[in-house]
Amino acid sequence: MPLVKKIFDYVIIGGGTAGALLTNRLSEDGSTVCLLEAGPSDINPLIHIPAGYIKNVYSKTLTWGFEAEASEGTAGRRFSLPQGRVLGGSSSINGLNHNRGQSADFDHWAALGNPGWSYNEVLPYFRRSEHKLGKADKRYRGLEGEMPITDLDWHHPVSEAFIKGTQELGIPENPDYNGERQDGAGYYQRCINNGFRISSARAFLGTTKKRPGVDVRTNAHATAILFEGKRAAGVSYMKGGPSGQAQTVMARREVIVSAGTVNTAKLLQISGIGDTQLLDEIGVPTVHHLPGVGNNLRDHYGVRMVSRVKGIRTINNMAQGPRLLLEIGRWLLRKPSLLAVSPSLAHVFWKSDEAMDKPDLQFVFSPASFREGVVGLLDKKPGMTTGVWQERPESTGYVRARSANPFETPIVQPNYLAHEKDQQVLLAGMRLARRLMQTSALAPYFDHETAPGENVQTDDELLEFARKNGTTVYHLIGTARMGPKSDPDAVVDAQLRVHGLEGLRVVDASIMPTMPSANTNAATMMIAEKAADMIRGLPPLMPAETITKTEETETSDG
């Protein structure tokens, strides 16, 4: 038997967005916490330079190497699904944009049988971790949290023209899509401060790691949750990879799984929690039959449309040769620089049908063109790219462990574009993306469309392009769905406790019952904030509607 190294109040599996924040909050009162992270520490300097995203998202060291299975929606293609495998998790490799979603997203979660998760009830938890720099409406934004959120400080004439052009199409400018309403156009807010990426690990673990009751263990790959009857009692893990040393850590109070949407589902399954038929197939004894584990997988499926630019340099030119050296110099002097921007600069949140009351499309824009529409791989010639995806996809897939081997990559099948509504909304988005690129404001810069190209016009042709060229937007959610016990696909209750078991919770994006209308990092932080209070038995924070009008605005300089 592996040697028991120590007993802690809490054992957290996964040092990513949720796990890092949880470690901070749960240890505030002197409770002991062991945080297990399968990947390395976040010492790689490219993690902390925002432009390092281009390398990090394709890194074999910092990501898990998951792949989407082939499907009709992807024209039979398999492709990479980068998820962070490093302290900070995906917040150490992602595109840095901070996006909460719409109030209706969380009201819907509550309506599905999850009390306490309405927008007014979760808004205080969004605010608690946030330190919004610059102008902020205090009714919606946090000013005292650990995570700095900044406005874009690097601007380009083509981006300015893009945002101005949206108004020609009746889309208003919206400087704070994380405020009262999401719809409109403007610049993305970022988890960047003073030129550096601020990951969850950097924001929440810096001083936390020095607390006497906190033990952060990297290169510690969880292999199973250990049970005493129906109670989670500890975790077995391998220190140093498949050929490393087997170790065990025990939990007095709870084991908390924050391993990410794919790994959380796989770990539960290889620990004996899931559909008995699957567990029998992979040779794992059933601890608890819970058929929803691994189901309800959702992701945003994005299509990027590319145009050549004339008459001006874009990021394509500026990221090469002497101009790149100039940008490096500006970054070293802490001036606005290409090294400190996210890959997507401008946003549009709008509707596929003007009769709708809220957006169902998200657009990203950059004054740069990417090879074959893939973010990070720049063309040599000046260009611009507009990406689009449906905010709330209906298509669902699954995650399945292939075997009992904890080091074997699981089956990940998102079933992109399987639902007809997803196809229709994306088609409407692609047509609107074309209109956004061809406004009179952009006319001085727009040369011609290179992808999909002017020969692609019909719905069938556009959908074929989407199937052959679309890809993940890295927003995997849902495989440990939150819901009442009566929901056959529910894995955790509204307190995030695994149904039918004791001492075991799931706290990460896998608990989301439906996709928020947003990138998922901000909502994952909110989930961890709320979970920390529930775990400690603290009363919920003051509902947002009691915040007074007198607190409406404030400017923070950090």
C-alpha cells in the first residue's frame, strides 16, 4: 500500500482556475489544504508574458493533449483541445479575456432546480474576486479582489474602424459588457496588469502557498479518489508521472475535484463513480452508480473569417524583425505593447435574429490574419480576422475513460454542430461577420476576403466551410452537471456535493448545467468563490439587488 504522507482538512485535485482560488479561501481560517496539480509549477516565463499564449496553447508540456473525436460536424476531423496542465490551469495558457456572460444564463441555472445560483445571488461572488482597474460601476464590478481586470491600452486604427463600423449595422458601442448589459461592441477586458498575465495561480496562490497549513504539490497526478464506504476519504496520486512514486493523502473533511471538465469526469469514472455499464467495460469496480458522469459535454465551436488589409501595417508586420524589437522594448518599459495584448482585441455580442431580446452570438476581432484561420499562426501579409461562435450551443457530447489507466487520454466527443439550431445560428453569425468586415468605416483598409473567400456564398457552402475549418474555442463545460437528484444527468447538487456520496464535491466548469454566454474562466472563478463559502458553512453574500444606486460608479487606479 502507498505510504500515507499526511492528513489535511481538505484535499483539492487540480491547481487551475478553481483549485487555486479554493486553496486561498479554504485556508484563510487556518484550515489545512493539500493542493494536487498534475502539471509543473508556473515558472515558464512565457506563461506570464501575454504574447506567450501563441506558444503555450500548443505546448505539450503545459497542456493535456486532449483531442476532439471525429464527427459529422467537423467533416470527420479530429483536432486538439488545449486545456492547461500547469499551476493555474487554463488560466495560465488561455486567451486572457474576462467575460462573465448574461444575467439570464444564471437565472436559467436556478430555474433548472439549482437554488442559490440566480444572477442576483452569484453576482456578489463575481465581484469578490475582481479588482476592476479604471472606470467601474460598483453595482456590477468588484474593486477589492485579487484578480486585476484591465481595459485594453493598445489600440490600432483597424480595430477602431471595426468598432465604428458596427454602429452602421445598428450595434451600439458598449464599453463594459460585464456590466448592466452584454450586447454591443467594444474592446475586451483582460486578466493582464502591468504587461503581465495574471493567472489564477498568480492572483490567489502567491502568499497563500506560504501559509503553514497549505501544501501545494506539483507533478502530482491523481490516480483515484479513495473511499471508506460511501465517504470520500483521500486521494492516491503519482508523484513524477507514470513511472514516479505512488503516494496517498487523506482528507478529514472533504475531497474537492477541480480537475477541469475532461479530467474531472475521467477521474470520477476511474474512481468507480459513473455509469455501471461503462465502469464494467473499463474494468473499474462500481463505488456508486451515477450515469450522468461524463455526459452533457458542451463547447463553443468557432469559425474565423479572414481578410487581407491594404494601406496600413497590422500585427502581421509588427510582430516581425525590427518592429518586434521595438514592441519588446516598449514592453520592458511597461508601455502599451503587442507583447501585452490578448489575441482577440475587439468584441461584438449580438443577435442572430433581430427579433431576439438578447445576444446569442459572440464575435472576436483582431487586426491580424492567421494561417488557415488558426489563432496564433500569423500570416506574413497584413490582414484582419473576425471569429464568431454561438453563445449557447445545444449540441452535447461526452467524456469517457478508455480504461482504468489514469494516464490514458479519455474519449472526448463534443458533437459539434449536431443540433440543427447550432448550425442555423452559426450560419447567421458568419453572414453577420461578413457584413462587419465590409462596413464603410473599414472600407479604407479592407482589400478582399481570403477565408472562406468570395466564391463561398450559399448556406450549404458556408456550413461546409464551418465544418472543415471551425475549431474549439477551449470552453469545455458540463460533464458533472449541477442539478436536483431527479435530473438523470445531474452529478452534483446545488451545494456541489456529488449525489449519493459524502465528503466529495466538484468545483470547476464541469458543474455548469448549460453554457454561459461567455468565455468560461470568469464563471469558473465565481463558482469557486461561491463553493468556498458553502464548504465553510458561511452565509451567502448579500444579494446584488440590495446594492444601492449611490454606489454606482467609481474609478480605480489600482
